[in-house]
Amino acid sequence: MLLSSTFASPLHLPCSSSNVAVGAASSRPAFLTRISAAKQLTGRVVTTKANKTVGVEVVRLAPHPKYHRRERIKKKYQAHDPENQFKVGDVVELLRSRPISKTKHFLAVPVPPRDTRRKAQLLPPLQSDEEDAAAGEESQ
């Protein structure tokens, strides 16, 4: 077999159908190994009607082909929820898993809620907030 690339000179590799197993990683050269990134998506639960299954809508931004402005693209995935713990509106993370059914290839995992109070704890209080609090105490 002859492999050529713009980055390297032509490379000769022995290739015979008798010693090549289908799907065997050991028979592949090191530079032909398959790289597969773990697909992690975050979305909002939109339906919980099926048993142990949730419908999750994932929103992503993609450039418009003609106008080059970023637009929201929504896609709905079916995810496995073994304990029926999610409700409509919950934010979940989808982890790729083995195919569970014809349309389910993800596992729904809860995302910890974002702490909105933390930002207020890190910043010093505003002077207007202190004056309002002092005026409220004096009027009582």
C-alpha cells in the first residue's frame, strides 16, 4: 500500500488481507489511529413523557453560510434517564454512551446549579445600597 501526504514523502506499508483484522487497533500504524473526541453537550429538558427517557434541546451558535452572522441552532436529543429524576426545564449534560435504543445514544447527567449569590459575596456593596439600608432603618 502506498500512502502519500503533503507533509511526508510517500510511505510504503505492507498490506495483506490475511493478517489485517477488521477493527483491530494493533494492525494500524501509529499515525493512522482514530481520534474520537468525547462529545459532551449541555441542554434543557423539554419532554419527560417516555419512561427512562428525556428529550433534551441543545442550543448552539453557528455562523450563517451567506450572512456570516451567528445564529442559534436548536437540536433535540433523546437521552437515558434511568431513575426518571429530571423534570421539564432542568439543565442537564449529555454524555455519549453506547446505543441504548434506536434514537438514544446519550446519558443525561445533572449539572450543578449556578450560584448567583457568589458574585454578590465577592464584590463589595455599593454605596447606594448602604444608604438605602440606613434610610430604611431610620424611618422605622
